[in-house]
Amino acid sequence: MSLEAHPHLPEFEYVRPPTLAEASRFLTEHPAEARPFLGGTDMFVRMRDGFWCPKYLVDVKHLDGTDSLSFDPAAGLTIGAAVNMNKVIDLLEVQKIYPVLAEAAQSVASYQLRNRATIAGNICNASPAGDTIGACLVYDGRLCVYGPEGSREIPMAGFFTGPGKTILNNGEIVTAIKLPLPPKGSTGTYIKLGRNKLSDLSIVGITALGYPDVGVPSGYRFRLALASVAPVPLVPAAAEKILVESEINEASLRKAGDAAMEECSPIDDVRSSARYRKLMVRNLTYRALAQVWDQLKSQR
């Protein structure tokens, strides 16, 4: 890590391939030296601070539809990898049909930074604190990926393998995120705890989505995703199971909060202690679930 009083970016070469195939080929040929480049809001910080020193930045913006944003009433939402967060927030269908994604994206830094930051970049950085990752998980998102073997889709669940690590193979590029239509009657929220209200990484982030399901004992399902409390964005399966099998009331919501706390494995760092994070997971999970439950009851 650089100890300079005024750190600067290391030298690098900017590469702008004309096609995804050429971008993938270049990344494949320079596995330890090249990184794909979208908004750069996180990349340049890490380069400035000495964590990353790539020889090449490969610009994949505007390649084969990566800058497109569209909604289909049958298929759902498709967010090109290069679409900035403000464009996602401003799309009427996102506000009406995927409000948790809009809420999470709105919590990211400042308006100016969101003009560069992308949902795909937030996902591919694979930070356990990524604000928009939880929304993409609870909305059952899939990643469209192009690589040396062609195109494939990857479910968000299982995409992350550790801090900054994913299952992407060498030369693979995320081109878009697809979110299917949410379950009928769904409602949700994102609660972010930071040291201040704006421009801070989450100490704890709780994404919750609930919807009716007559096929389970409780009559409802809840999806949860936790940020900043494990090596990867965490889906607390035990907490979700409680809410499927038990009558939904204050006791079961609090029990789910306790279960979420037990499933997380936070660390101590400069922003918070692990103990504080665990306690806030319990409290904020209950708060998020209670808020969603109140909204679901009002729809009955």
C-alpha cells in the first residue's frame, strides 16, 4: 500500500477493443496484467491506494449493448453492464416494480459518483459491502457473461467466492444483469447502517423482500441478503426458513433476526467491531422484516 501523502495512479495503458470478442481475447492473453473497465469508481481508488497495479485497463463500455437499459413486461428488467446507477434509478419501471433496487442504488455515495458507478461494477467488485448486490439477489438476478467459450448466464446466488472474488473465468466479461418480474404482491426495503447518512460504505446492510405464497405454512415467503457481515454477500437461509414455517408475527420476526445474527460472521475493522455488527444484524433484520410485514398486511 502506498504511504505517500498525495498518492497517485500508477501508469497503465488504456485499451479500447471494438468488440466483446476482442476484449475477451485481450483479457485472456494478459490474465495477470489486464482488468476490464466500466465506471472505474472503485478501480481507480484501489489503483491509487496501491492495491491494484494493472498494466492494461480494457474499456468494455458501449460494446454490443452493454450501455442499454430495457424493461419487458413478460421477461423483466435488463441492465447493461455500462449503464450508470442514476439511469437505473430514474427508470420508471425500476421505481414501480423494483423499488428495492432503486432504494439501494440511491444509497450509493453521491449523485456525481452515481453518474459513473454501475450495478455491474458493484457486483463484479464482489465487495461484501456492495449496496446493490442484495437487491439483485432478492430479485433473483442473473448475470449475462461473454467469454472465450461464448455466452452464458450465471445466477447471482453462488457468484461470489470471497472478498473481491467471483466464479468468473479468465477472459469473461459481464455484459448485463437480468432481473425477472418479482413475485406478485411483493414488497421490500433496504436498510443501510453507515457512519454517516451519505457517501459511506455500509457497516451493515439488510435487504428484505416479502410476498404471499399460499403453498407454504406461513402463507408468505421472505428473501434476505446481508451486506458487510461475511466474506461474501450473505443469504441467511435459516432466517428465511423460520418465516416459511412459522406464523408471521412479532415473535417469529424477532426469531428470524436472531437466526440472521447467528449466520453472519463479521470482522473487526476501522468502521466497526464484529460484535457491534452482529447485534445490528439482529436488530436491523427484525426492523426490515417488520417494515415489510406491515406493508404486506396493508395489501390484504
